[in-house]
Amino acid sequence: MPPSKTSYVCLPCRAAYKQPYPSREPHGGDRRPCPRCAGPLVHVGSAFAAPPRRDTRAWRVLSVLLHAGVRFHKSCCGGPGYRPRTLREVRERMAYARRTGEPVARALVRPEVP
């Protein structure tokens, strides 16, 4: 059986790549360059589905999620859980995080904002 792969993303190119899992070297020994621009790839997880390259709004939402530290790793029950898909959902959760003091990464993956 071939080794399993996970997803990596280049935000400036709006491109996603499936590559082997990162090595377990200490000190972050797994820096992968983008095949298109040679910039750094971001490890997003194996449960990631990339939006179309022309969908700039979806890539903007993805950029906010990745910069906040949210990734798309599989959980014991299957998927990565809730992730916002629109800028409106992101804005609602960011406002909730500012209002309550909850960490931004936790607020972004909250299915419902009280």
C-alpha cells in the first residue's frame, strides 16, 4: 500500500498539493517550497478540500483561518468539524472573539455564535 498523503497550500498562488506527511524531525525540518512560486507551503491537513482557484472570496476566508492557526485534520469521527465558508461567518466569529475574549482560533471553529 502506498504511503498516505496530506494537503499543502500556497496562498499567493491559490494552489493546493497532496504530498507525503511531514517528517518528524525536531526544529521544523519540513519546509516545503511551492512548485509554482518557490514560496513556503502551509500544511493544512488531510481533510482539506481546496476551493477553485478563481474563487477569491473562499481563498480569503481560507487565508484568515490558516493565519489564525486553524487546520483541517481528521478527527476520530471523520472530518475536521465546522469551518466557516463565508466572510460574513468569519466576521461574526471574530467579533464574538473580541467581545468575549475567547481565542480567535477557537471562535472561528465554533458552529454557532451565541
